[in-house]
Amino acid sequence: MKKDWQIVKTTITAVLKGSLGKTEAAKLLSVSQRTIRRYLVKAINEGVESLQETRGGNHRKLTLFQIKQIKQLKKAGPWRSARWIKDKLNLSVDSVTVWRTLGNLNRLNYEQVKPIVRFEAKYSNELWQTDIMGKIFFPKINTYLYLIATVDDHSRFCLSGKWYQKQSKINVFSCWYQALSRWGLPDAMLQDKGSQYRPTGLVGEAEYQYYARLLNIKLVFAHSAQTKGKIERFWRFVQRDFVRENLKCLTVGELNQHWQEWLFWYNYCFIKKHLGKKTASEVYQPSPRQSDIPLQDLLVVEVRRKVTRESVISLFGHIYRVPQGYINCRIWVKIIGNKVLFEANNQIFWKQKLKV
């Protein structure tokens, strides 16, 4: 470690004049007395000036001429990468060293050979994007949660969204039902190739596809995350602006309550620059398209279940209790929105709220 030259010079000069002892000098310079003796011998033979350290860092591996060449090449072609410049000048250093040498020159703008084509729906409800955000751990709730949401491509208006403990198809269906029943029907839906949206096999049709066909909604399946760019950016914004502020929520219900408050702010209060300094609600318009058949009659998930000896049934990973008198009987279970209806002999005999 380099010592302050003025302090070393003053201290050794004082020792040579006899006004300061070696022990005091060693403490003052934080060195051993042996080092002080070496300093004295060198100062007597070569002069006090010889004690000045001339060591330099070993990180400067490029000459001034090479640095000048690097910057000239970058200015002449802003698109040139640090790797290209390194190979062009046949430099022995790593491309990272060249990149650091360029500094702010790395930010030079240049015209793309093939311009980036950014797609945006021309009007509200022309295209909706729906997706499931990867699981996030909430320490106070002590579980991982998924966020399922639907966003309008044109206005970025979030049509529906909720936090769930599972990314099952029934939760996807529930979120989709809320958006359709409140805002109308879109022309098309964009989603990935998850098993919630399409079958994993080569044949067959998922319930999501079946109902989209009945409602005349075109389904577009994304091949990569970049295709769903708008909702992917929405996920990043949610993680930065909402999740970190709500990690201390104690229950899923409390989290979803805060989420609805935040979602209202996002849709109706948050001013977006890319929308001309408007909120999403000022740009978005509900869809004029409506289903000929009421959604509560059309969007029904109907499954058959057998009541166990404990008078319960299992439905999408959750247990539902059934009234006495139906043990060992097979009953129909209908899911409409967030309600579960139990039917036997063509009669609804029990109702419960959908567990998610």
C-alpha cells in the first residue's frame, strides 16, 4: 500500500537529524523498525528522494495510441462492437477492456439495417394479451403465488387480474370470464402455448379453445416471450412497483385487496407517456361485441364427480363438502364465474364459492 510521500519524507528526515526516534517513526508510518532501518540506509546512500514510490497499477494494458485507434473506429462506425474492434486491431486484451475504454461511445445511436417493427393494435379490443407471471414467494404468507392477468394491446388497460396459489386452467378460466363479462369480447387473444390454453398432445382441443371458438375469438399463440412484449413489460412493472411494496401481506386475501387498489390506480390514475400523457382508461373503450348467449349460460365448466364416504368431492385440487344424502352418488358440478353449483336429478341442490 502506497504511503503519503510528504509524511514519509518528513519522518525520515527527522530521524536522520536525530529529532525523532526509530520507534516513534515506525508507529507514525505504521511499519516495522526493520523497514525504518531500510529507509535510512537507502536515504543515506541514494538520498531521501529515492524513497518516493513510483509503482503504478497493472490494469492499463492499452497504449495511448491503441486507445485513440479504438475510439476512432467506434466514431467512424457506431454499430461496431467491442469484439469487432478488438479483432480488427488484433489486440491482446479482452473485449470487455475495449468496451470499458469506449465508455459513453457505447451509447452512440445508429440506424438499423433492418428496422425493428413494433406491433400495436389499432384500436381497443382488437387484441388482448393474457399470461401467467412466474411464481413469487411471499415470506409472510409463506407460499408462492402466481399472477394471472389480461391486458388490452392498444391501451395497456388491465382488464382483469388476480393472485392465485396455483396456475391451473380453472384459475385462468376464472380470470378470463371476469374480463369478458365486464368489458365485452375481443377480436383476438394472444397467449403462450401453456397447457392451460391448448392441449399438450397433437390432437384434441382445450376448453379455452372450445369457448373461444364459440365466442368467435381468434386465438394467437406466441412462440416466444418477445411476442407478448406488452404484458411481459407489465410484469416487470408489477414486480418493481407493486410486489416489493406488498411482500409483508399476511394473507392472499389481503394481497388481492391491495392488488385491486393498485390496479385501479394503474388503469385510471397512472399517466403513460407512450399514450400521449394519458391514462389507460382515457384510451380504452369497452368492446361493442357481445355474445348472443349470456356468458353465464355459455361459459360453464361442467364436470362429473363422485361423492366420497366423507361426503366431499375433489375439484381442481380443492375439497368441497356436500350435504348429507349424496354419499357414493355421482353428481354434476358446474362452475360459472366464481360460483360452483352442485346438481343431481336435474336440480341444483347446493352452491359454493369457487376456491382458488
